[in-house]
Amino acid sequence: MNVTISPLTIDLHDAVIGLWQQCEGVGLSEADSLEGIESYLERNPGMSFVATIDGAVVGALLAGHDGRRGYIHHLGVHPDHRRKGLGRLLVERCLAVLGAAGIRKCHLFIFNDNEGGIAFWKSLGWTHRSDIRVASRMIESGAKGGP
């Protein structure tokens, strides 16, 4: 198996979305549109990665940071290529790049019912946090704010 790990670029958007759609536990939304992913990659250059075999995308990880903490939003490996270390390779590359940027802690988002994903992250040494929760709110387009 000749795997190449390289930065995720916007020209791979359709292939990556298609892959993530095949991965149970990966929740996609309008934020994963071409424009949304393009904006995210521009704000976090070189932080997200794809795994390819013979030019086909078989794994993808979307990650970035806010200057303090790293965040992994999506990780998916094609069902035919799981349990071969591709997810681990993608995570290791991501953490190396975040570390080089001075980021010392990374969080990830995972659904509570994603048992396979939870087991995967535990196997890599990640710790489930029960002391915090994620809260979300939609923001209207063009919302005005400020003092």
C-alpha cells in the first residue's frame, strides 16, 4: 500500500465530502460547503490533510487552530481502508503541524453515539472530557451587532 499524506486543498472538496459521507459518525452541514471549507482552509493553511492511494482520496482530516487550541472537526477513512493506520497517520501529521505552530492542546468534536470513533480516539490516547459541553447557536446572515 503506497499512501501519500498531503495537505487538503480546495480542489479536493468534492472527493473529501464524498468520502466523509461514507463515514458513519461524520456530521456534515452547510459549513462544509465549498465556500465554507475554502474559507476554513485559508484561515488554517497546511493544517488539514488527505491520504491518497494511487491518486484516490481514502482518508481526510479537517483541522485548524484559534491561536490557543487546535481543533479537529472531521476525520474519515474509507471503509475499505480502515485498520491500516491511515487515521493514525493523518492525526499524527495534524498534531505535528499544530505543535510546530505552538499549539499545545487539541480538542476534537465527536458525537456521543459514535462508539467506533470514541474507541479509535481512546486508542490514540485522547481523553473524553465530561467536565465541559459544547453549545451551538445559529447566526443569521448579515446579523448586525456591536456596542
